[in-house]
Amino acid sequence: MIVQPVSLSGAHMETRSLEDTVLVLTDLLAFEHIGEGPDSITLKHPNTPWVMTVHDGGADASEKHSHNHYGVRVLTKEELTAAHAYLTAHAAEYGLRGIRAPAYSHGSYSVYFVEPGTNTLEIECYEDVNRKASGAERLGGVRGPHWDKPLPPERFPGRGYVPQALTHGTLAVAVSTVSVRFYTEVLGLEAHNAYGEGRVVYVKHPATKHFIVCARRDERPMNSPNFRYTLTVESPEALEAAHRRLAEHGHAFGMSELHDIETNGDVSSFLIGDPDRNWWEIAART
């Protein structure tokens, strides 16, 4: 593999309204504030290892497509029903729209809604799948628990549901075989084909359960680099080696762009575009 990541460490979201989006993520999905930059706020769900950075794209930021959403998970379908009721009751307060009734999709029982910054968010439940151990273990374990110990109701009181983890993000792809080759042979991730003909592929780091749902779509949004995923490598030397190998071999795998290495504080990183022009960040602490 060209990149040898030690973790899928971060997710990034672009919003038209930083304050409103962060309020939704903290008040409705149990994220916690851990840092901020000039035009961004960094959040983390307390029960999962990766972090979410929300970027202020301003009023002219593009309307986000539902193909590029993020999802959290609750334990039971009863909680999912309560979540739908709570979102509906507080839609005007938080500026929510497009709240969908609970429904099954890709094995999960889910509610989707759109926050004021135009991002689609999902609350999912795999209670039915997890009744059998085989259901939780399939596909790299992505449908099983992502936590060692569930958060108790008192950690998120008054809503009737508790988001237990930030489980996944999503990407749209054109040709699954091309994308999977890039994810595995270039980015060093593992890929699990969820259904026949490569319609849906789950991509993840081998060491953890959080994942990216890659769905084949004829129409794919072209997002700014503010919507991306971060892979961390073990050292600045590993970062430089990955950048050199990508410059030499990346285009043979369909890489669409390669940016220079930049350093911000104690983190060095660079951006690459995959065959579908989705953005990835490779990073290392200096």
C-alpha cells in the first residue's frame, strides 16, 4: 500500500452556519466541544475515537447532498422513535428540515434530517441485526457495538434517546472496483462489499469499527476540501514517504489531485483527491 495509516482519525464537515450546526451536533447528537480554529470548531463524541471538525463555509457554501452525511447510533428502536419525536417537536428551535420518519435502510432503522448548515444527519439503530452474533460480526463488525460500555441515559437526559457513537460518514462513487482499489491499495484501508454488484461498500481502518459508506451513484456532488476524511500516519517521515510515493504512483490508481505538505502548529498534512474527486487528508504530528 502507498499510505500506511495508523488510524482513520478524523471527519470534516462544511456548514453555512457554524454556530447553528455545532448547536445541533452538541444538543441533539451528544458531541462535545474539544477545540477551535479561526474558521472551525472541533468536536468529539465521548464514546468514539475519531473527531469531527466543522468548517465555516459561509453563506455561499454549496448545499450539501444527502450522499455526504454523518450518522450516530442508538441502542434500541424505541429510542429511534423517541428521537424522531424529539426532532419533530424541536425542529423550529434548531432550524431542522427534511425530518424523515423512521425507516429501514441498508440493515439499519434510521431517521434522517437536515440541519441549518445544509448537512444531512442520521440517527441509526441496528437492534434487529444485533440479535444474532453473526449480524454484528459481518462486514468488519461495523454493525456491532462501536463502544466498550454504553453511555447511560443520564449522560444525555431529557430526550428519550442516547447517541452512543459517531459511527460513520458517507461518500458517493462512480465505479466501485476503481474506488475500492484506491481505498485499499493506496489509502491502506479495508473494504467490505455489503451487497451484490458493489452497490454499497463499507470502508474502514482495520483497527477500529467506525466506517465510511461508499454508495455507487450516477450523480456525485463535488465538495470542497472542507468535506474530507483524515488518515493519520505514524510520523512526519512516514508522511513525506507517502507523499513521495503518491507523486510517483498515485495517478496510476486514479488519484485526481495531490497537494503539497503543509504544517499548522504540531500537525503536518496534505490533501489528495480520489478517483471520484472526494477529498482525503493524510496527516502526522511533528
